[in-house]
Amino acid sequence: MRTLDRWLQRWRAAKALPFIREGDRLLDIGCYDRVLMERAAGRVASALGVDPLIEAGQRGRLRWQRGTFPQEVDFEAGAFDCITMLAVLEHVPRPSELAAACERVLAPGGRVVLTVPHPFVDTLLDVLIRSGLADGMSEEEHHGFDVRSTGSLFEAAGLRLVSVRSFQLGLNRLFVFEKD
């Protein structure tokens, strides 16, 4: 992973972190780098990361396992207080299925916190990869997700949009949804 990739990744984590509350039971979907889990470790009761490319492991209150949610790994209703997905949704072939599964495993009052890049990022990423400035992990798995559909997608699953913010020069958006 290149310096630029790490910097962008940490920037996404920094934007999401304030929405993870003290004592939350955290589910981090797409946790390959575990950056967000590591940063949230001091405030969460527990954190579980799920990623199709990670080797299973555990350190203190942090645990991670290989798989995809909800296809290969699923959880009991209300099992988590916070679900995070940083630069994940654009890799998901059936985002409405993922949104519905998030609503089901989220406890009442819980939050889904996610970042989604603007579709232009794919074009920009191609240039950065060709110039050797970025690795572009899993860019071939993008499914042409349109960031503008994020709100309606999660609202259709029963979650309420409470915040949306642009960052990274408008190329990324942070969304926060809550379950009533």
C-alpha cells in the first residue's frame, strides 16, 4: 500500500470515528486494514471486523474474521450498536441486501456510518495507479455504485439519515444513519 492510499484511508477513518460512541458494539465491514477498529479500540465495548481478504485474528476487544456480510457471515438481530463501512459500498454487488442486513443486526438507536466515493474517483484512481502514486486495491470490483442513491437505499431499509458530509475535496461522502 502506497503512502497516498494510507493517507486517504486514515482520512476516512478520522471522519467516521466521531460517530462511534463510547461503549458501542462495533461491526466494521470491509476491515482489511483494521485502521478504524484500532482507532476506536479505546471507546468501544467490542469490535468485530469482517473482510473477505483478512486472516482471522484477535487482540483484546478487537476481533476480525474472513467473510462477506451478510452472505457468508451473519449475526443475530440487534447484535451491534454501530456498523461502519469505509469505501465498501461501491464494491457490493447487491447494496440493498446489505442495507437490509445492517438494519436487522443494528440495535435500536444504533448507527450505520459509511463513506462512499464519487464515481469520478474511479477515473482519478486509474490515473494515480498508472503514475505509481496509488495501488487502487480492489478497484476492479467496483460495481458502478452511484453515491447519490445511498440515502434512499438505507432509508428504504428502515434507517433514518442523520448526517451527510462531503470531504476529500468533494470526492468522498460520509453518511450516518440511525435506527429508531
